[in-house]
Amino acid sequence: MITVSAPGKLMIAGEHAAVYGYPAIVTAVSERMRVSAAFSEDGIDAVDAPQAANTSFVEAALKRTKAHLKLNKRGIRLRTASQFSQTIGFGSSSAVAVATVGAVHLLAGRTPVPETVFTLAYRAVLDVQKTGSGFDVAAATYGGTLLYEGKGKRIEPLPADAIPLVVGYSGVKADTVALVREVARKREAHPDTVERIFRAIGDIVGKMQSSIREGDWERVGVLMNFNQEYLRDLGVSTETLEAMIAGAKNAGAYGAKLSGAGGGDCMMALVPSDKRDAVCDAITKAGGRVLDVAVHSEGMRSESVSQEPE
Ligand code: PMV
């Protein structure tokens, strides 16, 4: 039995515009999905995903990888284990797709080359949800913090291991696909206005990546605030997220914004170390839950190889 894990992610900047090819910044988080793989005796594929609401991402990734590796005559058994709650919006779907592609490669005695893993897992995600920039697949594959552009044409690591983030969960599960569709509808109705917002978000991401390289967290925070204003203009923020963001800023954060599609899920604040406790208190008072999560985590990796099924 082979086990591979891949991390979830947080979007630091560029959400929604990324769907249209604009640049984004994403960081891998310490919560991981694990996938164990073994050949089955009966030649039939089987997916055992006790914590998952649906197994479609695992199945799509298995199908893509078997076709790529010409394993169609072999049956494969997969079992998934999640370290994080799917409702929080850390990208369990893309993490599980990446871990599946990696595990099936190792099972077949093939090296999972990151570029191939990214391509297969991204296609699998698109097979299921039809839309998505692929930034979450890149984070799960490569790990660390990435500048991501053009739906994967440019994927560059950024030196952000010391990024001082506090993450708060709003208590509401966001529906990413519905929010992406909602923004698409706005873009159709108001093409110039929405395209101008996307360009402005792209410009913020460009400035933010230089500030991250310089370790200028105060400036990164200010840029996060600008990014949040545009997300609000797109209509994807919520009252709770706004209260958490305002609370964090009032308590001394350099900046704060939502992370991901909006409509719920998480926000993040960039904080000077002496303001960390005050910012955490403010997020809690505003109705959020501070999550103990590390960022800039390792990408897809092999966890174990054993002869016996676990
Ligand atoms: O909701 P999340 O965390 O999966 O993030 C979605 C980010 C979007 O830009 C809205 C969609 C995408 O695929 O980039």
C-alpha cells in the first residue's frame, strides 16, 4: 500500500480575477489530505472515502491517471483520509485529486513529476466542477507560496515562510462554483466595469509579490485591504466576513481580506507579532473562529510504502 498526501490552501490575493487568467498568490496550509492506493485482487476500482461528501474528485483523478499511465486493465483500491474539515474551504477537492494522482503513480512504480501531477489533477478538477483557475491544484502539488498566473502557465515560488497570518473561519460554507457563476453573470452584464476590477486586482497581485519578496508585511497588508475593497465591489463578501476583517484591522492588523470565493469560508489578517492576541480576540468577538493553521507548507509528498494493506 502506498500513501501520498497533499496540502490544502489559502488564497492570499487575486481570487475571482484568477478564473480569467489574472495572477494570484496562494499558500499551502498545514492541513492535508491523504490517499492510500493498492492494486485490487478482483481487478475492480474501489474508492473508500469515509469523511468525504462525494468521491467524484478521487474518481476523476483515478480515471485520468489510469489513462495516462495505461493502467486501464488493473483495478485500484483507494482510501482517503482528511486532516481538515471540508467545510472550512481549504481546498480538500484539489488536495485529494493531487494526492490520488501521486499515489497511483507511485503504485505503478512511476515517479510523480510535479508538472504532470498538476496537469492531470487540474483536468480531473475541471472534469467535475467545469470551472476553476487551478491555483488550488498548484498549491497542493508544489506547496509553499506561489505566484500563479494564466491558469498554470506561470507558477513561481515566493519566499513567504515567515508570513505573519492569522486565519479566521466565518462559520459558513461557501459555494465556490455558485459564486464564480455569479461573478461571471456580473461580468456579462457589466463587462467594462468588471474587467477594470479584475485588472486592478491583477495589478495589486503584481505589487504584492514584490512586497512579499522584500518581506515588507506592512505593505502586503495595505495591498490586502485594497484587494478586499474590490472583492466587496464584486459582491462576494458577507457581513460576518466584513465584521471579522474590520475587527482585525481595528485591533492592529496591517491588513485583512477574505480568502477564496467569498460568501463565507475564511478571512485572513496580516499582523505584527505584538498585535496577534488582540487580532485573534477581535476575530472571535466578530463571530469568527480562529484556526490554528500554518502556511507555506510542503506540497504533495509520499507518506509511506508498505507491503500489507493498512
Ligand atoms: O473558494 P476557494 O477557496 O476554492 O477559492 C476560489 C477562488 C476563485 O478564484 C473564486 C476560483 C478559482 O478557481 O480561482
